[in-house]
Amino acid sequence: MRILFVSGWFPYPPDNGARMRIYYLLRELAKRHSVDLLAFARDGRGGPGGAEALQPICRVLGTVPFRPFRPLNRWALLGLLSPEPRSLRDTCSRQMYEEVGRALQGGGYDLVLTSEIGPGTYTSRYAVGRAAIPQVIEDLELSMIRNKIGSKPTLWGRLRHRLTWWKLRWYIAGFLPQIAGCTVASEVERRVLRQVAPRYRQVAVIPNGVDLEWYGGDFGSPEPDTLVFNGALTYEANYEAMRFFLGKVFPHVRRTRSSVRLIITGRADGVNLEGLPLGRGVVLTGYVEDIRPVVARSAVCVAPLTTGGGTRVKVLEAMALGTPVVATSKGAEGLDVVDGEHILLADDPPAFADAVLRLLSDAHLRASLTRNACELVKERYDWRQIGGELDQFLRRVIHCAES
């Protein structure tokens, strides 16, 4: 097939969860099909060097600057009166509409694939209807917005997010009938989608994964009493995870083992670090170009997430690198893991701290979790297998559209 992929992220380098998913799925699709890419450029990505790096797997038709969503601006009050989610309306790009129109005007595409809901609006409203090309939304994520309703401490915050969720439900229910198919990253997301659009059936679970070849190799031995959280603090869910862990879990761990240190990787640009109880034993690395040695040399990876959605690439990274993981139920959400077999799960602070301390002191438990987790990743979360699952789903969508 000839596929036009419209992406919310320029996928190179694949150094965060969104970019990783897009990059590796593109790579797998390129083994079977011809793929052209239009993408929003964020964080300085999307220059000529990035386009050149992607040449072996796809043709980059162009990039468009992404306009970030700012919830609190002078139009916020008017946005409350609009039936459309503000996050879609305020980030709308006329330039992307034009780029998509030019790409499809030439014809010849068998399928339009869009990452997330935002890019899907450009193709469905402007071009796909005219060109009669089947469209699939890749990685439709709804649970994050729904879960934010109960997590906000103020009544105003809860009401605002309840309104956002109502608008998004209404929008998705009207939008999906125009779409030939969509994918979600977990069964949790599929259940949420069924609540929003119970009659919509062309849905496939395409989980996040890892590149086993990339994570293979010897990156050094684990350093005793070293914890790692491999996530950028610029992402709200990661920031909240560290506020929970540093405020309620880490002090208990340090009281029992004073030599324990926590390494937090990833960007922290523009983040209010004063809102985090940083102190002795906490190391902020900033952006790390190659995360593998940092995670592989840590004794335990922690994933104390309390918000967010999807499946956690950070957990899969650690499992692939042989680093045992302690996670909350939310942190392991969407993964086919068993507590005590592949991972340790704990949701309240004392239980989480105890799980970390158990792993630091029990070599047999570390070895057992590491072995089982590595086997699970090989069986279920290799991008090569996941790419094949996506390809089969896209072929079914095309077949249904043609029949």
C-alpha cells in the first residue's frame, strides 16, 4: 500500500514515548509498504538532519510548527462556551491543512494513518472526505482526560475537566463514524472507547513496545542502592509521580537505607522544581541522549505514576534492560504483568517503599523478576511483532472499506 502518515510528533530521534511509538511503527510499516510522512515539529525536532535520518523508512513530505495548547489564556472563558474541545481548536494549524491537501491532491494513497486525535482532524475534515481514502487513527487515548477529573484538588479544577471530558466524548462520538478504524494502546483504553462509542467496532489494541536489538548488550553491572526514574519532568504525569514518590515514599526508603539514591532522567526545562521535595540522594541528569546505561546500571526502576494513560514505555525499557521494576497499578496499567512474577506492584507509600527495599536486599527476587520480565518482553512487546499486528489490522480495514 501507499500510506500517508500524519503525525503529531516528528519521530526522530525516538527519545520519548510518543516519538518511540511512531518511529518504530513507521519502521515496521516501511518493511511492507511505501510511507510518506507529514509531522508537527516540537522541541526543535524536524530539521533536515531528522528528515535525512528517516530516509531509509519513509519520505518526509514536510514538517509544520506545533502551537502548544495553553489552557489559561485570554480566550479561555470563551472556550468554555464552545462545544469543541479547546485543546483541538486552539492548536489548529492552517498550514497543516494545506500540507495535507497538497499531499492528497496528487492521489495514489490507499490509506491515511494519523497519530492521535489531533492530526486526525486535518485529514477527515479537509481531505479524506474528498479523496474517499480510508483513514485510521493510531493510538487514540481518552483515559488521561477522564482520569484527571478526580485527581484535581479543587472543585473548579474538577468541574473544568468534567466539562473537557464531556466535550471530548461528544466530539469523539460524532467523529468516529467518519473513520475506517482506530487503534488503542491497551485494553483499558479500549474499554473507555466502548463507553464513549459503544457501536464502533473497528478497534485494535496495538501496545507499546521495545526494540530488543537496541536494548541488547552489556551496559555494565547494577550499582547497589541506586534507583532510577526514566522520565522527563516536563510531562505532567511524571512530575506528579515524582512529587508522590519524593514526598511520601523516598523518605521512608532513606530512613531504612541511607545510602539509597534516586536518579531522575529526562528534561526539566521550565519545570517548577521548587514544587518537588528534592534533597539528599536525588540526582537530576537532565536530557540523556542514551538512556540504556543509566537504567541498566540501576538496581531498581521505580514507576510511581498516579495519573496518565496508555502503557509505560519506561517500564518496558527497564524490563528489556534487566532492571527490576516497582510500579503503582497506574504505572503498570495496560501491561500484561503479574505482581510478584514480572514486577512488584504497590499503590500506597509504605507498601511501595517496602517493595523497593525488598528488591534492594533480595538478590534472588531481583533475578527472578528480571528473568520473567525479559521473557515477557520477548514474547509480547517486541516492535517487530507489534508492527505485524498493526499491518494485519490495516489490511482488514482496507478490505472492509473496499467491500
